[in-house]
Amino acid sequence: MSKADKLGVSASFARAQPVGVSPRRAAIAEATGAPTSGVVPPSEVPIEALAHNPFNLREDLTEIDELAQSLLSRGQLQPLAVATRMAFMEAHPGQTDGLGRAPYVVIDGNRRLAAAQLAGLKTIQIHVNDALSASAADILESALIANVHRVDVAPMDQARALQELVEVHGSQAQVAKRLGKTAAWVSQRLTLLNLTPSLQEKVETGELKVEPARRIGRLPQEEQATAAAESLSAVNPPRQRTRPTPPTVNGVNAVNAPAAPATPPPPPLPSTPRITIATDSPQTIADALTAHLTPDDLKAVTELLITRI
């Protein structure tokens, strides 16, 4: 079985022939299975042919599940930028741990590689560029440039990467020029590294937002805790206990309003005299009516009786 078959690389890679490669590099490539820069690179390789970038600026690969679902439903939209194992080993002889036997090292696309592995993909598209592995600074710079406009790069990781670039290039102005940004942009992000360790941790967890954290980073460290506490209290003010609004009557607080005077009861209706007649003789009835009724009422009763007869 060939070395390429053992590594699980694609048939196109296995058939590729070195062009203008020195005998020494060809011998190393034969012994390690690593492709050389003289080999016509493939555009798609098995997942096992790729190793994560040791200089990857993301300390945590975030939202891998969501990206894995996207790869399954929409496919791969952008190839991974990789360098050959040989080019990486020549540039970084002390950074080969963790590469395994993979013939390629991912420079930009480590998150997509992790998502592809989670999704169970067998192959993945790549673009080979050995120039990206010239130095650790170049790898870091390439990864940072690719991620400047991505929201999933943690602010503290971005700040640490910028600081490493400043150490390589000598000044914030040089880093800004290489990244196509202003010096103020670089300086603003580097202020996060001036925070105390506890505040840096709050930025990483999201408890302290980035914008106030950058302002606090410009203060002396002995003043930062107080400023951070003020910022946090402004974002999350203590909850005030509120009392329910009392009902109102005609615009007046019904709770404190004076009691309305009680409505007097209506006057009693005049009682109608009750007439009790012990006998049913006409004379007795006439005497009873005469004794209890006024002349007018007696006249009205007499007229009524006449109409009924």
C-alpha cells in the first residue's frame, strides 16, 4: 500500500508528480508522506488529510453545531486555505506536535474543519498556498485578516493576536498598515490587554461588554474595578419595587379621597287606612265607610259603586 493510500489522501493527490523538487525534499516527502510545493495540489481532500493550525487565533471554536448543520444543508461555500505539511515543517520545526500524519495544515478555516468533522463529511475543498506558512507571524496575520470582519472571533483573542503582530512588526502603525486598518483601530482593541485579569475574564464571559471595557482599559488598573462596577450597574440597575397605582374617582385618588355622604333613604309612602267590617249588612258597611273616609273619598266610592250596579 502506498504512503498516500495509508494517509487516505485523494487519488488526484496520489497521482500528482513533483515538479522541480530537490532530491532532499523529495526524499523527505517520500519518508513522511507530506506533499511538496512542486506537487500539483488537489482541490478536494479527505478530512483526515488536514490538521488544525497550531497558531489558530480562536482559543474556542464557537457555534460548531450550527455550522455543521449548514454544511450538511447548503454544502461548503468556501474552500479552506491550507499549506502543505512540508512547508509548515520547514518554517516551524518546533510546532509539529498535534499535526499527526496529515499532509496539509489549515491556515484559515479551522472552525469549518471542526464543523465538517462533526457533520461526518468525508472530503472537503481546499486551496493550497505554502506562502501562508512562511512564519508564525504570517500565519497569525493571515488568520487575523480573514477573521477581522467575523463576529465569532472573541475580542480578547483578537487583542492577543494583534499584540503578537505588534511584537513581530515593531509598532501598531505597521500592523494597522498590513491589516488595512487605522492605528486607532488597532490601539482601541489592544486596550483590552491593559485590563486586570479579573476584568479580562468578565469580557471573555460577556459579563462586561467590549465598548465600556475598552474605555476602562485606558485607566490605571487601580481605578478599573470601580469604573467596571459603575458600568455594570448602569447596564443592570437594581430593580425598584413599584406599588400598584390606586384607582381614581373623577381624577381623585380613591384610596385617600373623603368618603361620599350617604344618600338619605326615600320618605315612607303614606299608609292607606285599613277598614275592618265585622258584618256584611249594607247599613254596617255604610257606617264604616262614613267613619273612616273623608267626604271626598266617600263621594268617589259612591260614584264608583253606582257605575258597578
